[in-house]
Amino acid sequence: MKMLKETTEKLSLLGSVSLGTGVMIGAGIFVLMGQIAELVGDLFPIAFIAGAIVVGFSSYSYVKFSNAYPSSGGVAKFLTKAYGPGTLAGSYSLLMYVSMVVAESLVAGTFGAYTLRLFPSEYASYASILGVFLIVVAYIINISGNKIIETTATLTAIIKVIGIALLAISGLVISGLPTITGNFITTSSQTLPDGFGFIAALALSILAYKGFTTITNQGGDIKNPHKNIGRSIIISVIVCTIIYVILALSVAGALTIEEIIIAKDYALAAAAKPVFGEWGSTLTILLAVVATVSGVVASVYSASRMLGMLGSMKQVPDMNKIKRLKNPSLVFTVFLAILLTILFDLTRIASIGAIFYLIMDMAIHWGLFRHLKKDVKFNPVIPIVAILMDVIILSAFIYMKYLNDPFVLIVSAIGIILIFVSQFLFMKSHTDKDGNMKMGMEMEEEQMKM
């Protein structure tokens, strides 16, 4: 009976895609569009296309890893397979985990920014409080089981994809195709060389798609994982690319770049108002609420699953041993997301998340190329191209932040140092006198074979 229950609660391909697009659309459309426009002016629709191309190369490694090693640990399992048990695999895994929690905080903050558009301006300072409220709601949904999570994700994904698609297409038809000149240079980009702002903006554009990586954490919960995880990644990226580009063109046709930048935390709602009137703005806000709810639910699910697997693999202290709490990994994930939501604004949250993600992404590609040539069949050119793209984009983004907001670099550097030092010390705690580490992966691998 127990095995039957577990089987019937496996995620379907539709449920997996719903969770993936839930994370991606929640952050990409409603927050990052305004931030990208601030960097590249009227070229921001093209920035989403360029970001999709980069992510296309990047997703190749994740699909190959997922087909070969489907696991609830997702990226953590991939890194351990590539680098072996130790400080490197554990540190890169934690970078991925933290970037996932940052995504939760980013989407939760977006929920607050959009929801408050329904209230007088004097309530604007309550955005963080609403974000915290949403994270708590996501926690309640996540402790209710896979079926509740899948049902919630599927319903909200259908509502927001259809609603946003209709809004984007209608807006594009009414306002017409925008004029893209590439001549507008924003204030924050004036200290950058020509073209530099566009390359740096791709770090945020990629962040709009990074939700596809959370699909890799579904290996222990999805039907036919050796095929469906890879399929889910490909489908999710394609769906989001189409929606992003259409919507970006629609927003560019409805507002000037100056207007988009002023309303960058709620650009979509601002763009709907001149095209559809007050009711259109209200409808967009309601769609944003639905999208961000599904985004946080999906992100909390994936991040907590990854942290739980890191504990089982002995790469972090095993929180599952805390019997007083139901799903302690989920509790810690929610707590960290709430902390980030309170401490940082949306722009800084997005920047920190982009830096952490790009570093981890390079580690994934290098691990596949350098260490798994004999175990996984793949084209070695594609991971190398993905690494080069990541290096160029991250370098440009770091330079831009050095000029305009060095505090982001300080926080990111402190976070990275803490992660590597804590991993080194923790790994030493369960290394025997011969230098061997007992990582505890065998049990999960046996479960995947059943």
C-alpha cells in the first residue's frame, strides 16, 4: 500500500513543466523586465532573446545530467558525480541552493510590489511584509504533499500563461510593434563602454530563465525521470521564451523607456494601463499575484528538496534528524527566504542571485566536460561555449556592479567565502583517517532504481 501511494503521487510531465514555468515566469516577467530596460534601454526585448540563446546552450548540460542521473538532489547529485564528494561539490551545490532561495525572495518581493498597486501609495513600504506572508503561505502548501503542490502549480500556471499570453498579444495588436533604435543610454549605464550594458544585462535575462534548473530536483518525484526531466526542461524554456519576447514587445510598445524604468518593480501593470485602462492594470496585478504565488510555491518546493538531499548526502548537516519539526529543510529554506526578503530590495536580490547562479553554472558545465566524458554521452563543444558565455556575462556584470553598486559585490563575496569555508570545515568532520568521505548517496541511488 505504501509503494502504491508513492507511485500515484508521482509528478506528471505537465506537473513538472508547471513547477518549472512557475518559477521562471514569476521572476522573469514581473521584476526583471524593468531592471533590464534600465540597463539597455529599448533593446530590452532583444535582451530576452539573447538570454534565451545563452540558456539554450546552458540547459544542454542539465538535460544530459538529468537523463543520466535523475535525482531529488538535482544539481547537488550532478556536482557530486562530476567532482566527487568533497568541498568543491558541496560548495557549488550550496551556491545553487542559495540562488534558489534568492529567487524565492525575489518573487515574494514582486508579489508585494504588485499587490500594493491596489492600495494607496502610502502603503508602499509594506511590500516586504506581503512578501513574507506569501512565503508563509507557500510553506503551508508545501507541507500538504506532492498532489496539493502539483494541483496548485498546474492551476496557477494555466491561469497565468493564458492570461499573460492574451494580455501580451492584445497589447501588441493594439499598441503595435515598438520602435527599437538602440540609441537610448540610461543614467546607470553612462559609465560603461558601448555594448557593455547589454552584455551585463544578460546576467539578469538569464536569471529570468534559471527556474529550469529547479526541475532537476524532481528526479525522485517524477514519472519516468530518465526522460521526463530533460523533456520538462526543454518545454519550460521554450514556453517562457515565447511569452517573454511577446510581452517585452508589448510593454515596449505601450510605454517609453523612462516610464518603464520609473515603474520597474511593477512595469507590467504600468504598461497595461494606457492600453487597456484601469481595468487592464488591475487584471495585470491579479495575474502577477497568481504568477508570483505559483513561483514561490514551486521554488520553495525545489529548494527545500535540494537542501534535504544535501543533508542525506552529508554535504550539509542533516536537518532531517530534527524530529521536533515536520520537514526541517523546508522550515530552514522558508526562514532564509524571509530573511532575504526583509533585508534587500528587489534589484540587489536579483543581482546577488545572478552572481551565485553564473558561478555554479560554470561549475556544472566544466564538471560534465572535464570529468564525465566516459560516463555521459554529449557533444563537448556545447559545454565549452556555455562556459565562455558565462565568463563574459559575469565579468561584465561584476564590472557594472563595481561601478554602480559595489555593496552587491561585497555581500556576494562574503556569502561565497562563508559557503566555501563552512563546507571545508564540515567535510573534515566526517572524513576518516584515510581521507575517505562517507557521503550517503547509496540509499537514494537504490531508491531511483526501484
